[in-house]
Amino acid sequence: MTDHQQPLAADAAIEALARQGITHAFGVPGTTTMHLLDAMTRQDAVRWISTRHEQTAGHMADGFARGAGRPAVCMASRGPGAANLVIAMHNAFAESVPVLAVIGQVDDEIVLRESFEELDMVDLFRPVTKWALEVHDHNRVPELVARAAHATTAGRRRPVMVSLPLDVQTRELPEPAFREAFEVPLPRPAPESLDRAAEVLSRARRPLIIVGGGAEHAGAQAAVARLAEALDAPVAGTWLRKSAFPDTHAAFVGCLGFGALPATETAFREADVVLALGARFAQFTTRRYTLPSPDCAVIQVDVDPEELGRVYPPVVAVLGDARHAAEGLADRVTGSEERAGRVAGLRADYLTESILPPAPEAQHGVSSAAVVSALARARDAHDPIIVSDAPTFAGWMQRYLRVTRPGSFLGNAGGAMGWGLPAALGAKLARPDEPVICVSGDGSFWMVAQDLETAVREDIPVVVVITNNFAYGNTRDRQRTAHGGRYIGVHYDNPDFAAYAELCGALGIRVERDEDAGEAIDRALRSGRPAVVDVIQDRDEGLPPGVLPPGRS
Ligand SMILES: Cc1ncc(C[n+]2csc(CCOP(=O)(O)OP(=O)(O)O)c2C)c(N)n1
Ligand SMILES: [Mg+2]
């Protein structure tokens, strides 16, 4: 029972979250969040999960939001706790994921005296959120907490931070005024803009449709397929958005971005018209802004007006969601035999280039090719969600792992090492009936390995496949190609990760030979337990043949 007479503003904050549809909150407790946690004991709408670091709490909320399609909360206590969260919020911001950070702040009564762990939250989070706010009037807690949660999904999805000073939380609020939750529909594309876009597309000789995360979020797969067929145009995904369009479709020519195949880049380089559906022309997708030719006409469809023309001024800018835009365009465009022939040629090249190269005969440890085969086997047998944290191995999946089901591949284009394990845990909580495999580099896994304990304690059975090359491989490869092979600070030793997993109470399997990888992943998935498959690779194991590290060199 509560030891105070009246409900507090902290209780109202938790109820406001629940009323906005929040079901999961992740975090590390601290002095300034004790009342918020206490309020959670008096309700059961929001499940609290303690993590072993605020970074993982943020990434878990991110993985949950991506898996569920609705926001989750991460919570931290003032200065140090909040600072630990920033990396996760940055990643979610870069990836347009709706995460709400709730921070307990120093009391208003003593703020601005450099009090214990004091740090300006609004300043700290401003660059990594679409809205950062602090509430100073306890009467406004229900309103502003609800608006903060709502803002994560209204318009372009992005993180929001709300800071609640401790003495605001602990004021009595017997009759809070709650807001009703409501959804903001995505903007529908204006028919005139679709008319103009269809005209340009129908006249194009070498069009390319690029589908990004916005298209996947809008559920545009079927509509884009119909458009590609009506227009006779190839379709490319953006970097690591592998499940935005089915690999099996005859118009699909691969994903752009780091590790892209020549056929995919050719489709972009030669295009006279590009239709970008929920895609933002990112650095890797455009090969550092070198792929589109200067005369290429861009038609851009996005729900965020600020994204339209940010990189390339479009000939037609369409404010609206990708699914309705693709549907409207499919009804308007005309096909062409010449273009159909080009699509068939690019597709044939893509299919040839995306055949997995054979594993090298003489090599230490497990080849990356064998890991791709093992993942493909697991995909066929278990239809899992594959979560990619693996910096260097991501290039292998980008090229050679075929993905079809929407929402079945979550890639980390935000860049933060260590996103994978916690994001996989969040995704598993969001979609408990689907198996989840996280593929992580050894360096990345070890940055967040402590949260294997969270997986065991909270019974979240994900399988982590570690491509273990005992190196910051991505960085090592840059030293090889751009710094004359003068290696510094990129090689290290690892503990036995399978033994570590067992110590945490998870299943641990060590794999040392190509032929054992598939069986190990299968066994881990069938165990129904949190599991680590430690795939021992050569110290020089790295990128697919012919792929150079990204960068200027
Ligand atoms: C938090 C963070 N720190 C540093 C980097 C820079 N960085 C990118 S990849 C990488 C090495 C990754 O090593 P590992 O996870 O073992 O994957 P590998 O490249 O060996 O497959 C580093 C240090 C980063 N992206 N994120
Ligand atoms: Mg490594």
C-alpha cells in the first residue's frame, strides 16, 4: 500500500503512459525515479523491466517499438543515468523509431546550484529527440506526459524526452485530468502530385524505385509490387532495410548501401528517374552522394515535409505515406517493353551476383559464407526475425541473405555497436510468438553482454549468433586499406562466450567448424532459452570478397 494519502503526480505520469498505450518500460532505477517505479507497483498496464545499463534499456525500447509498431518507454535517473541513455536515443533518432525517454530530474527546489548529479536534460537530449521537455507544474504532468508519448508517433516517428523533477513527481494530484489517446493519420498524397509523378515516371527510360524504412513502416510491399509491375521498373531497398520489399519479386534488384552488389548500384547510377518511397538518400545508400547522376530526376514521397528535398531537390515532392502513394501511382503509370527488358536484365545480374561465394578451402575457424548458409537454413526452418548488429558481417547479410517477409529483418543503420542484443530482446517482447536471432560482432556483443542476465531473468529467449573474429574488424579493415596495415588497437582477446552464457544461466554453444554452424543455431532456437552461439572465426575474417571498408579511401 501507498504510504501517502493521495495519489501523486508520479502516479498520474504512469497512468498517462498507460492511457497512451505504453505497455513496456525499461530502465535502471535511481533516486529520482523511485516514485515512478513505486507507482508502477499499483497498476499492471505497464510492465517494468530492469536492465543492467541505461544504454540497453534504450535499445530494448527501440527494438520493442520496431517489433510492435508502437512506442515503448525507457527510464533513467538524472545526470549519469540519463547520459547513459543518450547513445540509444541517438540511434533511435537516426532510425526514426518512436521511443519515449522518461527522466527523473533534480528537485526544482535546488536546481541550478550544481546539485548532486545535476545536468540539464533538455539541453542534453535536444539533438537526439524531436521534442525534449521538462515539466515544472505538477498539475500539467498528465497532459504533458501524454503529449510526449503521443509525439513519438505523430508525423515522422522519432524519440521524445520528458524530464520530471523529483519534487514535481511527489506533489499530490488527487484529480488528474487525463487526455484521450488518439492517432494522427499519415498524410495522404494529393492526387495532383501523383498525376505529375506518374507522368514523369511513365516517360522515363531507366526508372528506379527505392523503398526505405518509411515504405516498410507503411506496409507498402504489395502496393510497390503492383507499381513495379505496372511501370516495368526495378525496385531497390535502402541500406539494411532488407525486409522492405520481398527478395523473391521479379523486379527486386537488391539493397543499396554498404556492401551493395554491382547490379543494384548500376540500377541507381544509370537511372534517369528515381522514385524514393519513404527513403532519405542516406550517405551509404547513395555511396556518399555519388550514385545518382546529376541529370537524374528525383520524385520523393515522404510523410515528413522536412525530409522532402533535404538532399536532392525533387522534380515532384509528394507529401504522404508510401503505401497510398504507390497505390495511386500504380493506377496512373503506363508500362513499356523496353523497360521490362531492362528490369529482367538487372534482375538476372542481381540473382547471379547474390549467389553466396563458396567458403575458402584453407582457413581457420568458421567462414562467413557458412554463417550465411546457417542463417538461411534457420530462416527456412523457423521464419525468425533476424536482428543485425554485426558491423562487418552485415555486409554478408546485405548481399547474400535473401529476406522476404515484411518486418522480419531489423538492421542497425544507426551505427551504435551493441544495439543488437537489447534490440532483439525488445523485439522478442513485442512479438513473443516469433523466434528472434540476433547476429552480433564480438566487439559489439561485449559492449552489452551484461544484459544476457536480463534475458535470463525475464525469460526472453533470443538467440545471439556472435561472429567472433577477436577484433574490431570494421576498424581493422580500414587500417588495412587506408593506413598501410599499421594495426593499432583493433585486436584483443575474448573470454569464452559460450561459457559466459552458461554462467549467466543461458545456453552456450561454441562453433569451430563450418559444418556445425547450422545445427548449432537450430539447437539454440529449439531450446526455447536465451542462447549464445559463439562462432569462432579467423582473426582476419572480414568483408565479402571485393568489398572495401566504407570511407574516403
Ligand atoms: C558505440 C560505438 N563505438 C565505436 C564504433 C566504431 N566502430 C564501428 S564498427 C567497430 C568494430 C566492431 O567490432 P565487432 O563488433 O567485433 O564487429 P566486426 O567488425 O569485427 O565484425 C567500431 C569500433 C561504433 N560504431 N559504435
Ligand atoms: Mg569482431
